[in-house]
Amino acid sequence: MKLYYAPASPFVRKVMIALHETALLDSVELLPVTISPVNPGEDVPAHNPLGKIPCLVRPNGAALYDSRVITRYLDSLSPKTALYPDGDALWDALTLEASADGIMDAAVTMTYEPRIRPADKVYQPYVEAQWQKIDRSLTTLEDRWMAHLNGPVNMPVLAIAAALGYIDFRHNDRNWRASHPLLATWEAEIAKRPSLAKTAPEA
């Protein structure tokens, strides 16, 4: 298998975390790419028409894209690991993972808005609206999801950790920990997990 990736992407990090958790890292050739919403290059769109990473190219079968699809696929390849629960618990888990992906999407949008637009074209109210999505989600995590986060460690739980790590990486000036102490304490502990420590983004 081949994975088109950029280590700074939180969605790629989710897949890298899954590769560590499933012990499948050695089964994947990592192909680094530098892309953006306005410049997807040629390699990634050849496999994913959306031009987004992560994109997993399988030796037999169509390429897989969207981190949630790829992590579910990797989980299916690993008989010793269960990254997703069974039964009714799956729906809560997938909703939690959707929350993580939504946080990531808003945080990535905040990153790209000033990066790809001329300074006089950056629409700050739009940036702040993205942060409000994140802040509301963090509050909901504390109010609704702490029992899940403190329960069995699965892919959706790890996805939340990855989302928080990306906020630290790109938007540390927002100081989210000050207003979300329960989540901050939880993140500080789970960040020690090997799959998270080995995939932490670097400036």
C-alpha cells in the first residue's frame, strides 16, 4: 500500500496513529506531498479527484480517501486490534469521530484563510466563526463526552486527541486549555500514548 501524506495534516495524523495502533506501518510506503486547496498538484488528484490527503492506494482495488474510511479499512486488516466498537456503541463512537473531524476541518480552514489569500482579502469574521465551531465543540466534549474519552481507547478517542494536538500546533495563541480544564487534563495524559507521541506534529 502507498499513502500520500503530509505529517502536518491532522487528518493524515489520524491515519498514522491508526497505522501505529494496528502495527501496519511497515506495510505502507509513505509518499510525502505538498498540496493546498488551490494547488493540489498532480499525484494526489490522479487517485483522489478531490485532491485531498490522506489518500491510500491499495495494490488491488480503488484508492481510499477520507481519514474515516482509511482508518476503518486499516482496522479491518488488523485481527488483533479493534479501533471501533461493535453494536450500538458504534454510533456514539462515529459521532465522536465526526466531532474530531469537524474540529480539524475548522482549524485547517483557519490556517489556510490567511495563508492562501492576500492580507487585505482575509475575512476575519469567517476565521472567528471557525473558532466558534471549535470552542462550542470543546465545550460539548466536556459536557457530553468525557465518559467516552475516559473509557476504552479507540480511534474516535484518538481522533479527538489528534484534533486537540492540531489546535496546539497551529492555533496555540487561542489558549483553549484555559477555558476547558477537564479536556486539557485529559489531553495531557493521553498525549503520552506511543501512537500519539510518535506522530506529534513538528513546527
